[in-house]
Amino acid sequence: MFSDINTSTSCTAKITIDGVETELSAVEYNQNVTPYLDVITPRFGAEQGGETVVFTGSGFSFTPTVLIDDRECML
């Protein structure tokens, strides 16, 4: 984990949804409640899929939704 990040900070963020960029002001990052993704393994896979992908981190919800290339993954 990032040990040099303050516990809580806010910033301006830009998101793109369906090609439309939007700027969000006062987005808050709180290390105690914001999920943190540390590692995704494997880093590369076959185009046809069918591989198991493992997400390692902390703060995930009990019922996360994972999308890869706009496809929902089985958990």
C-alpha cells in the first residue's frame, strides 16, 4: 500500500463515459474507506479468455462487480 498518502485528501478528477469527458470537483480519497487495488494477475492473457484473474487489494465490497472489456466477470 501507499504509506506516504495522507489518510484523507480531495482533488479534482476527470472521468470519461462513452467518450464524454466530465470534470468532478471535490472528489475525496479516504484511505480508510476507498478500495485499493494492489495487483492483478496474470498481467496478460489469451484473447479468447477463459482464464482466472485474481485481484489483490483491500477495501472491496462483499459483492463487487468486475467488468473486463465491458463484460461482467463471474465471481
